[in-house]
Amino acid sequence: MALRILHVGKFFPPYRGGMEVFLADLIHEQRRQGVDAHALVHGDPEPDDPAWLERVPVQFNLVYAPMAMGFRRALGRAIERIQPDVLHLHLPNNSALWALTLPIARRVPWVIHWHSDVVVSNIKWSVALAYMLYRPFEQALLERAQQVFATSPPYLEASNALRTWRSKCEIVPLGLNLETIPAPAPLQHGQGWRPDTRLRLLSIGRLTYYKGFETLIRAASAMPGVELLIAGEGELRASLEELIRQCTPEGRQASVRLVGSVSDEEKHALFAECDIFCLASRERTEAFGIVLLEAMLHGKPCLVTDLPGSGMPWVVAHSHAGLHVPFEDIDAWRSSIARLQHDTALRQRLGQSGYKALHRFFSIGPCERSVARHYRSLAPDTRPARARQDLLVVISTRNNEAEIAHLIRRVHALVEASVLVVDNRSTDATCHEAEQCGARVLRPLLAMTNWGSLQTGLRYAQTHGFQTVVTIDAEGRYEVEELPTLLAQRQQADMVVAYFAERNSLVRRIAWQWFRWLTGFGLRDFVSGFRLYNRQALEVASSTEATMLDYQDIGTLLLMRREELHIAEVELPLHTIKIDNTKIFKSWINAVRYAATSSLLSVAHSKSKKKSFKNIVKA
């Protein structure tokens, strides 16, 4: 069975908000990847709600917090019904505190997605007072959680609430599901900008105290040819409308308009038609800004408040997608708007950079993979996935931008297979190219050896139920062409190793002759990375003992033999010349070190030399 997750969130679409958009995108991506994800949130049930979503009606709101009297009971029932492997709490969320009171909840591992601090507001004294009551329970949740996901480095650094728990915090930036973006709908009359507008500004968000719309209104109202539209509803609508009237000179048409709540289709139409997106938030309650990712999707430059400790300016700086403006500095906003108004090339450059960064760093895929990796570490005894008969091809990469696309396309052309790319900190476009070609990409945070990367892929295969796995060198253009021949030998042994005679230099032949005598294996190439594993071999290669090895060759072969598995070698032709990048043979020091350690390992296992090997010559 698949990993089961219960998300405890605040709201869920059609309720609009960055936290809600992200939760929906994450769950949809998890379910697409085979995770049995469920959600418990506030709100009235919708007629088309799926079975995995439960909404708990809200009786009233207290200082912006929804109060749902039935949430504790609903949470207990949901845990009992779903039997989750991990409880995923999204904070801030007052109803998540009920988990502290439920024994059934305390028996499940917790992770916390830290969307925002409850900021001790200088603007709203009621929020500061409410947080005094909320904070002890919040800290109790953090103490009980096994893992905390912060959304950006600056936010984690500045968060007082997380300071005590830094050791259990991981940076997992939010992501946007780029496959579910609705097509823009035509704007109704009066929703869009006037035809004579020279620069179209857009801002989106709830009309509330920390969004800083007052600063934007004062800045844009005095600029000729500039029109600002603000989409959203909230408790400040009346006061903002009054401010717009005050800032509009008598006899002139207002250059700022509140367009109210808009549908997703209308929102994306506004994004498509605007010139600049503005976010003038003035408190760290604005922690990340999912709406910035939506603006980047449409290739729009962003002007954001340079708010200390917020992830909002980090997103823009990391993406090179816009400019920072000192918060509540009206003159600085006017200056930045004017700069972009008169520099069309800069606008286009920032917009294009943001679009590229969104696809590379801030799509929902990388976020889901990071979260899933932590789930697995918390629930190692998860029930095994259903056996899959399809093939998985695992490719270990590091800066293989030039080869990876060709390699993946040839795999798909030659055989029916899924492709998994395990990236070892590439600094080029390797990952992007791989994803564009339809491969699943894993990006482990720690630097790994080539064997460590391949073993990560083998463990993924084991977790997801694959019965047959092939590993390929990322530079192995000559290897992939022989993939059907290697697969034809799958019934011959538990592990099949490819041998290319043209690769063996004199030094290699001498080394392999020594190890054949020492180990009893008849292999003619001990370091070939082109290998086929069945389910039994996969379990051995993914074991804890195999993790302690530096290389995939002699150590894994010895472990296979100890488990009485059969190993075969198939001779294949070398169609194209390949530069030998094997680290072992790059220097005499590496070669001697490898020979010494592998010889000691072989001697340690010398008592077991049962017949477990055969050669297969390609017809």
C-alpha cells in the first residue's frame, strides 16, 4: 500500500489564499505520485469535494482565526479512519493544536509546514494579545514534531518561534503546480485597465492590515499614465476606497481601482495583461508570496517590499525576477515604478528570468520530492508498494546537460520504461533538461559518491515496487543502445553486468585478473555501471551494509554471493568511443587505494566462493 498522509490545514480552495493554493497543489501532486494524501480543513462542505477532503464548518472568527467547534472530534475520526503514516500540520492554524490533546494523534509522527510566524503586530494590538495565549501551545506542537519545513532561509533565520527548534528545521521552498493553471478568461467591462493607460500595475491579496495597499495607492495616484488595479476583498475595503478618493485630484479620474474578488480565470487574465506586479506587504505575516510565483508564470516583473526576515524579497532575488523597495517608502515606490515604466528592456529581462526560475526552482515537483523524502525517513516501516512489472532506468548525474536529454529519449525509444535521474548537485541545466524529457528527478541535499547516487535510485525503486531496475552512466551513450540486449538476459541471473571489451586498457586487464583470482568471480570488468537488478538483487544493493561501501563493484558482488544470488556478465559491443572518466583510474594514487581496500574486502569474504557467476556472450 502507498504511504498515507493526513494534512491538517486552515482552508482549501475555492477559498483563496497562498496557503490554500499551495496545500491543494501539494496534495494533487502527492496523489499523482502514488501517495494516499488526505486533508482536514475548515469550511462548509462543497458538493464536488473528493472523498479525501473533509471540511469542518466554522461557527465564528476570533482575531482572524476560524473557530470550528467540531474540529477536535473530526481530527480524531480522520486519524482513526485513515490510519496515516505521517500527520502533516500546516501552521499557523489554531485548530492544529487539537492534535496535542488526542492520544491517537500522538501515536503518529508529525511534520509541521511553517507557512508564517504569528507576527506580534505593531499595527494590530489584538493579534499581539491573542498570540500571548497561542504561543505556549504553538511551542508544544513544535516540540512534539519530528520535522519542521521552513519556506525560505531568511524566514527561518528571523523566526523567533523556530529559534529553539533549528536542529529539526529544513528549508523546503513552496511550489506552484504548473499543470493545473486555468486558462485566462476574458475580463468583463470595467475589470481591466483603461485603454489610454501607459503602465498597468497589478496587486492581489486580501484587503487587510499587513498588505500595505495604502502605500501603493499613495504612490500610484500621483503618477501620470499609471493605473493600479487591486484584486481582492477584505475588512479594509471601505477605508481603502476612502483613501483612493482622497488621493485623487478633483476633476480627475481615479488611477487606482479595487476590482473586488476575482475567479482564478479572471486572476490569470489580469496577470496576462498587466505590466508589473506589486506586493507592498509591511509585516512578516507575508512569509513567501505564492502570488509572486503566479506573476513569474506570466513573465511579469515584480516590485516587492524589502521586508527584513520575509521570504518575499528572497524569492524575487533568487529568481532575479524584480526589484526591492523599502517598505512604506512612498517616494521609493514611485521611483522604482518610474524606472520600470521607462526601461522596457529591463522589464522584459526580469520577467523572462522569473519565468525560467519558476520552472527550475519553484514548481510543485521539487517541493513534493523534498517533503516525500522526509516522510520516508519518519515512516521507514511503511507497507511495501504493490509490485510493478514495468522497468525503471536509474541515471546518476552531475553536470551532464549535454548528454541527459539524448539519453532519456533513447531509453523511451528503445524500451517501455520509467526514467529516474538522481542529481548530485549539478550547477547546469541537467535537472531541467531531464524533467522536460519526462524523467523523475531526485535532488539529494548532501553530496554523494556515484554509488551513493545510484543507491538512492535503487531505494526509490524498492519503495515504489519496481521488480527490474537498470543503472546507466549519465555519459553512457554507447550503453543505452544496448539496453534491449541487457534486458533480454534478465532471466539468466539476479544481477546482470555489462562488459565492453573495447574499454579495457592494459592496466584494467591486470587489475581485473588480480581480482578474479582473489574473489573467484569471472568478471572481465568490475566497475561497469551498466547493470540490471531483479527484486532480490535490489534488496541487497539497497541494504544498510551496501550503504557503507564506497563503490558499487566488488563489495556489492560479495554481498550478492553471500545471499546466494546469481550474477551474470554479458559481453556487448562498443558502438561509440567513450572517454574513461572512472575516478579510480584517473591517478595512480586512486588506483592503488582502490586496489588495497578492495583486496582487503575480498580477503575478508574469502571463505565463501560458491559458484554464483556465469559469462554470457552476445550472439
